[in-house]
Amino acid sequence: MKRFIPRLNRIVKTLIFYDFVVYSGWGLVAPVFAIFILEKIDGGSIVIAGIAISIYWGCKALLQIPIGKYLDSINTRRMNLNFIMIGTSIMSCVPLVYIFVSQPWELYSLQIVHAMGVSMAVPAWGGVFMRHIDEGKESETWSAESSILGLGLAAAGLTGGLVIENFGFTPIFIAISIIGFCGVFLIHTIKTDKEPHLQEMEAAAVPIRKNNRYLR
């Protein structure tokens, strides 16, 4: 019987595990974030929650394409990994500040900062992931990534709801931050590895030439 989850090269597995860890962390609070706004923000309302979400997604949408173009112009694996680590570090600091937020303008400012971090991490992650998918397993690998991420978010939603119900939002925000920095460490393990052997790169990546500067 064929394996349900495909055999993946080490770099792709690390990137998928990073995605699982970081976004499962945010999945702890995402389903009830509007409740946090209603309970903890002065004058909190559905409108304020809507504005906060719109600010995040609007900023993320506007920032990602220029950052992606910049990364493509540099086209080095090290730069992409740096952007993932910096962006994830920014994302991981945000939940700690949520603990002390009380005014709508503070919430909106944090949403912008959060969007900046995500906008750095997402295009960079996609660039590394795309270049290391095993040839001929593109759809299967993306399906595995999406399914694993979905399972993590499903478990996180239930866990987050139970923890918040019994202990409040503060423990969850601290947990999200810690989990996020664990994601930074995962990317650091890729960055600090010695240069992959050519045989591994040829087997693991969408065709890469020996002189391709992306290997640097």
C-alpha cells in the first residue's frame, strides 16, 4: 500500500514542521480573537474587531508582493531564511504585547506590526519551499503541507478554546510567543547546516544548476 504521507526531503520536512508549529500557535487564539477584543479593549465592539482584521490583511496584501520581488532579485537561500527568521521573530513578539493592549489604536498598531512580520516570512518561506520540492511530487507535497497544517489548526482551535475558557488569554499569548520562537529555531537549523551536497540538491529541488547563486 502506498504511503499516505509522501517521502519528503529533509529541508521540505523542516519547512512543513515550521508551518505546523507557527500557525498552530496562532490557531490557539485565531477563532476567538474577536472575543479578546470585546473583552479586553476599551469600547471593544464588532466594528473594532472588523477594523483590526481589515488592517492586518490589507497591510499583509500590500507588503508581500514588494518583499517577494526583492527576495527574487537577491535570490539567495540565506537571505530567504533570514527573512523567515526575522519575520517570525516579529510575529512571535506581537502576542506578548497583546497582553498589555487596552486601546483600539494600540491594537491597530500591533496588527500592522504583525502584518509586517508575516509579510516577511511568507514569501521567503514559499521561495525556499518551492525550490526544494522533489520533482514529480509537487502536488502531493503541497497537499501534505496543507493537510498537516490543517490538522494542527484543528487541534489548536479546540485546545485554545479550552485553555482560554479556564485560564484566560494571557497563558495563550505567552504560549504563542514561545511556539513562534521554536519556529525560528527550526529555520535556524536549516541556515546553519553546511551547504547541501549537490546530489541532495538535485534530488530535492526543482532543477538547480551548480552555479545557481540560490545555493549561497
